Amino acid sequence: KMSEELEQLLSQLTQPDNAVIQQVLPAFKDPAVVPALLTLCPQVRQSAAVVLRMRVKKHWKKISPDHRESLKAMVLQAFQQETEHAVRHSLAQLSAVMVKHETPDQWPALLSLLNQSTKSNDPQDRQVGLLLLSKVVESNPEPFEPHYQQLLQLFGTVLQDLENPTALYYCMHTLTAIIAFTGSGELVSLGPTFECMEVFDELMETEVTIIVPYIAEIVHFCLEVSPWKQFFHVYGILNSLIDCVCVCVIDTMALHMPPEKLFGHLMPLIQACLASENPYERKGGLMCMAVLAEGCADHIRTKMLSSMLQTVCQSLSDSNQVVRSAGLFALGQFSEHLQPEVSKYHAELMPLLLGYMSSLYQAKMLHVTKAFYALENFLENLDENIQPYLPTLMETMLSALSNSDNLRLKELTVSAIGAIANAAKEMLVPYFPPVIESLKGFLTDTKDEMRALQIQALDTLSVLARTVGKDIFRPLAAECVQLGLNLSDVVDDPDLRRCTFSLFSAVSTVSPECLTPHLTAITTTMLMSLKSTEGAHLNEDKQFVLLDDDEDEEEGTGDIVLEGESEEDGPDVAGFSVENAYIDEKEDACDALGELAFNIGVAFQPFLESSFEQVYALHDFPHEDVRKSAFAAMGQFCRAQHKVWQENPCEANHQGLHKLLGVVLPCFLEAVRQERERQVVMAVLEAMNGVIKSCQGEALQTPGRLTEICHAIRDVLKKKTVCQDGDADDEDDEQEAEYDAMLQEFAGEGIPLLASAVPAETFLPYLNDLLPLIMNKAKSSCTVADRSFSVGTIGETLHSLVGVAGGRGVAGRLSNRLLPVLVAGVKDSDAEVRNNSVYALGTLAEAAGPIVASDYPTMLSLFSNLLSKESDRRVIDNLCAALCRMILSNVAGVFPVLVAQLPLKEDLEENKTVYRCLVFLYSHSPVLNAMLVLLQSMSQHHPQEFEAAMMSLPVEERTRITSAFSQS
């Protein structure tokens, strides 16, 4: 059967187009279909190559030696005859899979073809030969080692052929594959390659937004062309890298090396660069500091942040603009990766940035772009601390919008206003009218040159709708809806459409009733975007690809299943790709439909079913971002239907809810088990958590559903899902380590949600199964992130038990297992672990109540010791909340300790716990005594505020309090 299938596929590869047409033409009555059939023939051959590659990859050992030789000959024949690039590309990848099983020396015909084509005088032949060469060498570079010297000589010639960029592209791919295996003698041949490295230095000088999306690829390339075999000589390689300003390599080293080891060698070199009189060396030092921010974030935050920020601040006043630009980039990187600690330095940094912005508009746009990059990232987490800087910021922004004719500058300014609005929220209200006037002008101008500014204005308008307050934005809501509809009708642009979708979503949070009359038009446009195949093309090398079941190959495939395919072989496809703008459009359409359904409620019901069908159809879409949005939207649909049922609890709405849950939750669970991309599984877990949180027991009514969800969580925690299957190589494992930790956190968040959704005794068997997996991450040998996650999850689970039937008894039964873990956590060296452990001890005291009364002295002694030396205010705030929870469990003598630490200063979310405690005391204790202790503490610790409050009281009440003080 295998032989017959291979022969059939090979015949499809090698048949001339007219033979294919003659086979299928009798099925058509109209001969005019011949031109259409001619376009179909290459797709048939490409599909045959793709399917053949899948067969060869999985069943090579089953193919007889004679058939293997026949297959190799036929593939090379097909490759030489082929004229369509997409088919050639697929044939090259098929050859690459065969080379994995057959060494090059066992396939002399392949070497002969490569030698002949790559040295041809015909540029097209050279290009085709280099395509084949790049694929077969990338798949298995080591067996080609005897030919490296010859290949490097070839590359030296190709790299000088600047008129053939495609050949250059394939040459660099092949070079990247073999460079790690070359010796010092062979490296002499690479002079032209090193000249190519100058491209990256030039890119670092261009706009930040251009270089950032490609950092990962550049890092990978830099690592490959660096002297990798000498890597263990850390000091030597760091010295050479700084000389070459190869900051991308340092970026990857920061991600994969222990910070202490890296910084010990690196900082002296950086400091030498920063002290240099050469501005480009100073720039190199700053760029190295910038790229360390992501991989070494924890190390910098805890040990070096102040000194590194001081260096960056000094660079912003450097006499050379190249250095100032590098300083701005470094500040942007710090602001992105070192939050929230960086925001605490706003008093030092914001005046510098504001001074910078005031004189910026005479600078080069490249420099301006970096300044806005730094500003936006820094503002992102500033929140209420933005207040003192807001007048100067907005004066600068509004001046730029009014006085500049540069469209790019206006675009950057409009984007920055969105970042300011995210931080300032209602504080932006005084500036709202002039901002809106400016945005209206941009939004109504539909000239092509205005498109980028128009799209940014729509994005910022959406931010304003969500931040300035409903009462302020509501008068504009109807106008915004009409504006979005008009733009969708007039301008055919996927980026603009996705921004109108986001605007509709934002308006639905402010004034959902404004959208109701237009829902037919709005949902029709969104559903057309979900269905559309616009932007789809046959696969090309430089276009990103939708789907491939081979993790080590580039060729992508769509979801066209070929007849006769077995489940074991995976999906078969015809290659195509989709432009990024259309992917973004589908992604935002999913997001918008989910949010509209939830915010609009009953009025959206007529559109819910059709919307759900189209979104559900994308849950296995080839692009992961679309899948993520589809899963999120499905969760939103369930929450929306639950909300409708709660507001109108009729049987039809109840059945509608369970119909949705019956489709969505099994789909989620299947994705957790089988989805390959970690980020998609994270999105699924987040959506499932949202459904459980909203729908509670309704989501778990189906028999076996609770078991299935708990098993899915367990599989993630034990790393037994497909996306954690461990088949990736070491480098992939390192790159995915962060995603793995995040994935387990999303799974862990489901445990307290389930604990709050069912009776405690029902959940206890599952909790007994899951708790050991959580507690194992609290060991001292685990990472800080794992320890924090472990005790945090325990605390949230105990908090959930407080509010469910039987929770006290279950918490009491778990206390002996949990208490040692939490006590150790309170003594941890990391503040976040201590913080979560203190919180968890408080929730244990509240959940278990009198059952753990014998442990109260231990807890109080632990808290007392902690208070005597704790410097982190967030930990102290959570300790106050824990004391409140103990008071709620009738622990006596704690109140004076509590009030001495009030008010809370950082974790203001716990104020509700404090107020609940005060109400409890007021209701259950002798009123006067409790109040007197509180008032006396306030008068001692906050005398000015207390005196002001006293003076605001009527004389009679003031006298009563004074009298009570004197008698106590």
C-alpha cells in the first residue's frame, strides 16, 4: 500500500500540466475552464510534495531500498523540471527530509545537481540551486562537513552578487546553519559575511519600531556567526562582542546565563565603554545595558537598578545625540522589563523626559521616535503618580498636534496621548476637549497619506473611551459609532477595520445602547472579516506561514484536508500564507464580538449564534494569535449568556447557556491537551478560568466535567500536555521556560476558582490530588517565581474555602500539611514570597477558624518577628490584613498591633479586609473600648490629620471623645 501511494504521489509531481487537464476536463462542459485548470495544476503538485514529505518523514523505514532510490531520482527530476516557485520550495523541503535519513554521500545525484546549479552562469539556476542547498543543509548540517570549504568559497562568490538578493537570502540561511560547525581555518573565507553584519548596526540606528519585531531572528543569527566553540571563554567572547557592538548576542546571553556569572565579566567592559571618549563606544555600553533588562530583570531590580538608572539619566544629557538616543532606548527597555520598580524613580526620571520632550521637535525623526518609545513605556505603569507631570505633558502633546506639519510626529504624539490616558484616567478630563478636537480632524481626513495617523487616532480614541469615565465620554458615543461605520464603508483597509472593531468594543463599555441600532451592520462587517480569505497567497519564502506540523521546517500549510488521509499522519494542506494585517483584523474581530456580546447583553442575543459559529470555526485556525482570540471570545460568549440568564432567568436562557457550555468547555479541554503552542494554551486556560469564575456551579453541572477540568490542570502542572511534550531541543526548552512557568500559573489559578464553585467536600478529593503538585514548588531549591506561585495559590484556595459550604472543615483538615510550607515562606529571602505566605496564613486562620486555634501563638510569634525587621511595605500591609483575618476568627489581643501599622500604604486592595475587621469589632466588641483604641492610635501616629478631623466635628461630639480619652 505504501509503494502504491508513493507512486501515485510521484505521478502527480511529474505529470505535465496538459496531462492533468486531460484527466479532469471531461468533468467540465465548458472548455473555457482550461485557464483556471492551468492555475490549479501547480497547487496539485505542491500538495503532492507536501503529502509526500509527511509520508517520507514518518515512514521512511517502511520504504524498500529500491523505492527509496526511485523516489530520490524522481524528486530531483521533478525539481529540475519545475517552474513554479511554491512547488520548488515544497520539493526542496521534501529533499531536506530525505537528507535527514540519507547522508549526502549516499545521494551523489543530489551533490551533482547542487554543484552544477549553484555554479551556473544563469542567475535563475543559481537561485534555484541555492534554495535546494539551503533546505538540505539546514535540515542536517553536520554530514555536509567534508564540503564546508567548498561551500564557503561558493558563499564568498554569491555574497558579491548584489543583483540577486534571493540568492543572497538562501546563502545567508545556509551559512547560518553551518557556521556553528566550522573551524578557525574555514572562518578565513567569511570576509564578505562579516561585512553583512554592518546591516544590523545600521538597523539599530533606524526607528525602534522597525528593529524590535526582528530582535529574536537577529539574536539567533548573531549567535550562530559568533565563535560559538569558544563560548566557555566568557571574558574573551564578551570582549570581542562589545568591540563589535553585538548587543543582540548579549541579549540572548542574558536570557540563558546566570546573571551573577554574566555581570561579573560584563560590567567592567560596559563601564569601560561608558567612560570612553568615543561616542559610539558609549552608545555600545548603553545598548548592552538596555538588552540586559529582559533576561536579567530580577538581578537588576534587586541589586543594580539605582546605579544603572543613574547611568542612563546621565546619558540623556550627553553632548552627542547618538549617545542620547541609546540612553532613551535603554530607558524604554528598563521601563518595559523592570516594572513596577522603575516607576518608583519617577521623581528623577520624569523631569528629564519632560525637559527632553520640550526641545525634541527640532530633532531628527529617528531620535524623536526613541524619545516617544521611552516616554510611552515609562508612562505605562505610572498610574496616579502621573498627576504632577500631567500639565506639562499635555501642553507638550497638544502643542505638537497644533504646531507641527510632520504626520509621523503627529502619529507618535497621538499614540503617546493614549499612553498618558491609560495612566491618568479621569485626571485627563480637563484636556479631553482639545484632544478630541484634534482626533476628529485626523479621523475625518481619508487621504491615503493620512492613513497611519488615522489608524493611530482610532486606537487612542478607543483608549479614551475606556479611561476618562463614562459620564465624560458618553455624549460622544453615538458619534463614535457612526464614525466607525462610515470609515468602514469608505476605506477598504484591514488595519482601519480592526481599529473600528476596537472602537465599537470600547464604546460598548460606556454606552452599549448606542450600538444596539447598528448591530446588524457591525456584526455583518465583523463576520465578513472572520470569513474572508482576502490577503491569502500561495506560500513564499519571506511571508510567514500559517500552519505546519513539522516543528523544524519552514513550509506552512493551510487546513485543506486531502482525501484518504489517516488521523495518524496529521493534517494535510495546500500551502498559503496570510498578510499580517488580515490576521490582526480577524483577531480583533473575535475580541470585539466577545466583548460586545458581554457588554450589550440581551440586545446581542439575535446575533449570538451566528457570531459564535464563525468564531468557533477559527479555534483551529492556522495562526496562533487568531486561535487565542477565538478561544477568548468563546469564553466571553458563555459569560454573556450566563449574564443574560441571571438578568432574565427563563428556561430558554438557561438552556442556551448549557448549550454553549456543552460546546465550549470540551473544546477548551481538548485544546489544553492537544494544542502545540504554549501561548494558545495560556489563552484557553485564562478563558476557562473566566467562565468558571462567572458561571460557577453552572459550568460544572455536566457529569464528569469537574473531573475533566481538574485532570487538565493536573496534566499542565505535571507537564504532560502536547505543548509541554519535551520533544524540543535544549535551545527551544530554554526559550520556552518562561512560557512554561506562565502556563502553570494559569492552570494553578483555576484551583481556587473551582474551590469557590462547588461544596468543599466535593472538591476535596481533587484538591488532595492537586495540592502536592503546588506544594512541591515551594521548596527552597525552586525558583522565586515558583515559590511565590505556590504559596500564592495556596492562599487563594484557602480564601475560596471561606465562602463555601464545608470550607471550614476542609481548611482545618489541610492545615497540618500547609502550615509548615507557609511558615517557611514567611521566612523566605524574597519579599514577594513572604508577602504571599503572610496572606496565606491569614486566609488559613480565617478559613479554619477555631480548628487551628492551637496554632495562633505560632502565627502571632512569627508575625511579631517579621514586623521587627520587615522593610517591604507591601508585606507589612498584608500582615495587617492577616491580623484582621485572625481578629475575624476571634483572636484576642491583636487589635493594638494592627492599628499601629495602619493605614495601608501599598496593597490598598486589602483595605476592604481592614474595614470588614473594624465592622466586626464594632458589632462584636464593647463599642467604646474598640473605638478608643483605634482613635488613640490615630492620634499618636497621625496627629495632624487626627486634629483636623476632630476640629471638623460638632462641639458636642468632640467633647465626648476628649472626655473618653481622659477616662481611659
